[in-house]
Amino acid sequence: MESITHRRGEGEGDGEGGAGSPPLPHGTGTAFAHPPTRRAWARSRSLHYARHLGWYALLAVVLTLLQVTTGLWPLTLGLAVSTVLIVVPGHWWNCRHASANARRARLVLEHYPWQPCAVEALPERDGAAEGDGRPSFRLTDPAVPGRTWRHSVPGPGREGSSIRALVHPRVLVAAVGSAGPVPAWFAGDPRFGGVLSPPGGGQPVLLRARGGRGLKGEGRQAPPERDLLAIRAGLLQYRDLPKRHPVRREWEAQEAVAVMRGTPQAAPPGPSTPPTATALQRRSGLRNAVRALLGAAGAVCLPLGVGLLVWAVLPDSGGVGMRLVLAGSALVALAVALLCLVGAHVAGSVSRRARWAWAWPVSTVLFTVGVLVLWLGGLLD
């Protein structure tokens, strides 16, 4: 099945992007190989990290200056803990979704070439969310000019936010306007979604279909090679394939042969792993080194945390402030140990990661409680 995944090879994307618009790239293969598109994706990632991490760098500078000028480390620590408790959880959630959609967009761009299409913005009465950050568009199928599909820009579910788009959707809205269908570039499968850009490919915006119905619905049937490519690009899920679909039947036949021979069974077709997120999956040496490093760190932090916790309850550990400092340090060490030991087990493995997802919130709670106890201990010491 891997061979039919990439049958849409080099040379696709020839043609013009529409009257008066830049021509589609020739000989670049996938859309991500187009230099303006690759630069736009890299720029969006840089802005993403600068937007979400710059505030913490600024906060660290402010807290450092506060500590240097006042010398009141309990006050500085209290402000830092308050920020962690109030700001970081929601900010981390938004940052996580923004990063996930950037990887999702790159996965699509690495599997599909740019294709010319006609697109128009849907008016607000038809569901275009002009006010909630989720505009909708209607685009023509490049393979079937008379067929149109409706897609929207994914959003995090809160008004006025566009953090889950590669670029702000207003760029696409301004390019499309309200004058009816206009030429645009599209990479993806119009049945399920993809990446849309004004002609030139330098302002990509991630689109998705409004419903996850798989192949259900009129006009969604296509050759199996096209469905498998959509699965590899993360636009279609294997579980949504009908029972008699050729891709499903081929994988079930391979699974039956593996069972009869007693060989390991291959996983069903799924999204290809993007290079930006699969260094540990692609390189066994790097994966083993990272797991060994995490395991060693966890092996050091675990006995350290247990020892500090035992020391905190001993009769001769000192006053209440000292005991709280020891207990807080123990909780912080145990939080780090939990993350390191779990990371040593799941680093580079997607299937194991879901079973150990509880480790992150547990370690966060341990770390937060430990910092609070340290703060109280510093006040009482």
C-alpha cells in the first residue's frame, strides 16, 4: 500500500493559477517544495513561538529585576507561582493546538501539489463566521469543475482568535472578497480539506471540512489511491472507510497473512509522520539516547525526591519552615522524576503516549504544589 501512496509524483502542479495570477510552480512536486510556501510555513512557526514564549521571557526579566532591586524573593516567587497557576494552563492549551495545526498543514503540503481552483467567501447568513474568527469558503473541485465543497478555517472555539491558522484568515478573506469566485491555489483533497492560499502560495491558510463524515455523502467516492493519499495526509481516517473499501480489504488480507505466518502485524494505514515531529521516530540511535538520558535523570530525581520527603518528616529536620522547604523540594523532584521516567518509556512512540497521558497533569500538580510549599516554607523560615 505504501507504493500507491505517492503515485501523485513529480510534475504535478503544471498549469496556470488563473488569469492574471502567478503561474503554478513547475517541477517542484509537492506544495511544500515551493519556496514561498516553505518560507511562509517557517515564518508562521517562528511567529508562533515568539508570540507564545516571548511573554515568558519578558516575565522572567521583570521578575529578575524585581528580585535584584527589592531582594524579596518570597514576593518574586509568589508572583511567579501566580502566573503559573493562572496564565500557563490556558496559554499552553492554545499553544498546543496552534502547533498541532501547523504540523497538520505541513503534512498536507508535503503530500499534495498546488492546484488552481475557484473560491468564494460564504456570506454570514450562510454560516460564514465573520465575527468569530472562523470564516467559511466554497471552492470548486479542481478535478470536477462543476462540484463545489464548503470548508472553514479551524479555530480554538473562542471568539476573535485565529491562533490555529497558519496566517490570519483575514488575508484570505481580503484576497477572496465578495465579488464571487476568484482564482486561488489549493493543496489537499477538496472532499475533506487542505490548505488554501491566494495565488503565489505565500499565504497558506489551513482549511477543514465542516463535518467528519468520512466517505459518506454525495460525491465523496473516489479511486482508492486518492483515498489512501488522503489518509496519509491526515485528511481522512482509516476507520471511516467502508468495510468493502479496497484499502481496507488489502490491509485485512495482509493482516491475515501475518497471523498465519506468526509475524508482527502492521498497523493500519494512518497519517505519515511529519519530519518536524518525528526525529525520535525516524532515528533509533537518537531515540535510544534520549530515552537513556531521560531514564538516568528520572533515576536520580526519584530517590532524591523520596529522600527529601523522608528527611522532611524526621524529628530533627528543623522548624516548620525548613520542613516545608524540604517537602516542596521533594515534590518538585518527584514531578521531574515522573516526567523523565514516563518519557524514557514513551519517547518516540505514538501508540504508548496515549496510555501515559495522565503523567503530564499529575506531574504538573506535583510541581505546582511543590512550588507553593516552597514559597510557604520561605515565608516561615
